[in-house]
Amino acid sequence: MNPIISILNSVKEIVTFENITFLLGLIGSVGTAWQVIQSRRKIRLSLPYFGYSAEKQLALAYIQFDNLSNSAVSITDISIVINGNIYPCDKLPTIVASSNRKIGGKTVSSGSLYNMSLPVCLSGYGGSSGYFVFQIPLESAPSDSTHQRFLISTSRGSSFRVELKPDREHFH
């Protein structure tokens, strides 16, 4: 028998519809697994501002999010952790700042700034930032330490703790 025909018959036995389907499925599964591994918790956070008002028993945090992966992700919940106690952020709109512009004693414009609503949707390599309000009783008031701890939940089915140092702090 001709050796070339023998090799072709061997290849014909290996290259079947079932084997090709299996190989394509395996390649797809490996690609999906690789994508999931690459997109896990690649979120960078920073805390430009943190403040606490003992009078109002409210903490205000300005948090900046950067998605460092090419897959979209949503921040589904944010809580502050103080002495092991977890305080979730306010979900309802709250005015965090307001301004009035006057000319000659007359108000010509006014505006209000609200806390950020959840979820915070981050596109691939995208970012977002906003204010978050936390109701914290006076007995659990955050210390004016150099770092604040947060618990962040994401749409990727994970939550993680992060310790952030604010660029600016204000306590009163």
C-alpha cells in the first residue's frame, strides 16, 4: 500500500465532524475562561474627598472608579466599614451641595448636586466618579485616621474590601 494513501486514511479517521466540533468547543471554553480570569477585579479606586458631620451624623465620600479591563462592570453597592460595622450608602437621592448665583441681590441661577445612584456602570477601560452619603451614628463616627475602609460589590459576582487614603478630609 502506498504510504501517502495510508497517511491520508489515518488523517481521515481523526478529522471527523465530532472531533472538529469538540476542538472548536474546547477552544471556545478556554477563550471564555481566559476572558473571565483577565476581567476579575481590575477596578482602581481613589478617594479625593472624605468628610464627616457629627451634627448630621453623615459621612460624605467622593469616590473615583477606573475600570482597567476591557469588560464592562457595574458597582452594585458601596458600604463603609468602621470598627467591623458595615454602613451601606444611601440609595435615595440626597442633596450633597447647592449653589446660588446672585447678581445685584437677585438670584439668577441655582443648582444642586446629588449623591451618585447605584449601580455605577463602567464601560471597558471607562471610569466614573461621584459623591456617596453614609448614615453613621455618632457612637460609630469614623476617626480622622489617614485611611477609610470600604466594601465594594460588583456585577461580576464579587465583593472586595479596599482601604483608601483621602486626598482631603473634613470632620466637624
